[in-house]
Amino acid sequence: MSVEQLYQEIILDHYRAKHHSGLRDPYEAEVTHVNPSCGDEILLRVHLDGERVADVSYDAVGCSISQASTSVMADLVIGKTVDEALAVASVFSDMMHSQGDYAPDEDVLEDGIAFLGVAQFPARVKCALLGWSAWKDAAARALALAELVEAKTLAEPVEAATPAEPVEANPEEES
């Protein structure tokens, strides 16, 4: 089996058994992205635990490349901090814009290296990047929401706690 055939098989495996597919709660941000050139569409949710990506769930309609790439993306970003995941997204984007002239790091991209061959076809690059773009958008929105909530929490006045008044027993009621 050639490397190209292996890469095609990885893409088809992720298309047939999409990892993290299906919308789940909880989530802090939900986005919809569409590739107008081919009609691929994704609705994606991100759940953060602090700065860590706790979950990515999605519902997608489109070609095998866009759906498989989203499956791979979810595998790669879940469990990482947002900054670590953005670094992986940047490496994937660099590979996709390389026109196939790239030496991917399998330790960073794992199954994502299978899309190196797709990078040779400019019309398909947008397909491969659709889920990644949606994830970056949703992660940015989730972080912005977290900052807004934190700022609001810090801005709210804190009521001074007053000690409870001691309750004295009424001697007349005890008899």
C-alpha cells in the first residue's frame, strides 16, 4: 500500500466513523460555517474547562474531506489548552496552504497528515479547513464569553456579610 493510499484510507475511516460527531451539551459557543463554493456546512459547539478544550461536537453536511478533517480536528484539540490547539491549527493550515510541498510532523498532526495530498488541490483546501475555521471561531467566542462573565463577576459589588444576630430564647415560651 502506498503512502497516498494509506492517507486516503485514513480520510475515509474518519468520514465513515466521525469522531465527536453529534451535538452535545454543555457548550459555551456554537457557530455555523458554510463553504459557499461546494455547499459543505457545519454546526459546531465548543465546551471549555477554563482554558482547556473539554469537548468539540458538531453536525456536518458535506464531502468526505470536510467531515473527515473535522473528525481529525476534534481528536487533535480536545484535551489541549486553547493556545496549544491554536498552534496545531496553525500547523494544519500551513500544511494545507503548502500545495503539498510540506514535511508534516506526525507527532503534532497525527491523522491530520493524511490531508497533505488534499493540499495539492486548491478547490479542496477550503473543504479541509472548514471545521478548523469553525473551531477557531467557536473557541474565540467561548473565550470572549468567559472573559465577559469574569469581568461582570469582578465588577459586581460584594455585599458585606453581616453576622447573624444571636437568638435569645424567650423564657416565657419555655414554660
